[in-house]
Amino acid sequence: MKLKIATICLVFGTLLTPMLAHADGDADRKHPLTFVENSVITTKIKARLADEKMSTLKHIKVDTDAKGMVVLSGNVGSQEEAGKAVSIARATEGVKSVTNELRIKKDD
């Protein structure tokens, strides 16, 4: 039950955050339809990462541009987790390419 609520909050937060922050001014985000399409792709990826139940995958930043190019950034615990995140993003409908900027950071 808690996971379901957390996933719903994550999805809504992902959708609302760019609107509240007025995005970052990219030219491709000025058209409302493009912005919605980008948000849908980003939300799908974030939800799938959360479903994996690996704690570090929940903290990955996902950014999608108008051409379906996705950039993954943040810290993960292992190369295996980074690979899993990239494969989830690549398997998401609407994604044309994925740039992996994830860093492996071991817990001390």
C-alpha cells in the first residue's frame, strides 16, 4: 500500500515540478503539446524505476527533450543498477535515445 502511494506521489510530483519551476526555458519545451509528451515519457520512466524496488533507482533524475532523447543523471550503487536504469529508459515507448550520466557511488 505504501509503495502504491509513493509511486502515485512520484508520478504527480514529476508532472507538477516542471510546471511549478517554469521549466528551464528550453526552446523545445515552449510548445504545450511537446511539454506534455516529454512529461509523459519522463513519468513513465520514473514510475518504472520506482517499481524496481532498488533504493538508488528512485533517486535518478530523468530529463526528456522534444526529440525523445532522455538523459539519466544522479548516483547509483553499482554498474548493474546503472545498466538496469538505462535498459528501462530505452524500453519506454517514445524514447529515441538515452544518455547515461549516472555515477556509481558506493555507500560508505
